Amino acid sequence: MKPPTYTNFYSCHNMANVPKSRCPCCTSVMDSNFTFANLPNKVGGGFVKETLTYMITDDLVVRPLPTQSIITLLNKFNIKDVVKEKVIAVGVNEVKEYFLVP
């Protein structure tokens, strides 16, 4: 197993990976330093399981969605031809880019 690598982050109530950055929300200087351990990925570990379907709502809530629940929801709202399946991959880089404001 590979040893973890470490990344420094700086924060007020938000966080960034650039020291002394100003928060875009409160304009405070982000100078509280903490270290994040980038642990190696384990196959089969983590929150998301490869064999399940997940629903990501408009407010970015991720929920496991059994097939029966999908069918029930589609029938409940009489949805027939407007459903589109989209496979997305969300990795560390996407989380850093979209959720960690520099």
C-alpha cells in the first residue's frame, strides 16, 4: 500500500489551497492552516458502490436508488419519454475545482 501524500489547505469558514487568499464570501484572509492526508484509494472502498444506481438531486444530495424506486418514481409522476440517463465521473480534481474555492 502506498503511503499517503499531504496537501495544505487554508481556511476561514471556507477553504482554499492557496495561503493568504481572501475568502470570496466574507473577505477574511484564509490563514488557518490544516493538512489533508490524500490516502490511497482502495478498490471497493468508499461511499459509492459501483453496482448501485445513485440519484443526484438539484441540491447535490447523493442517494442510493434501487431499481424499484426508480420505476416507482417514474410511474408516480407519469414520466415516459423525457428521462435521460447520464453517466458522470466525479473525482478528486472535480471536487477541488468546483467545491474548494481558491
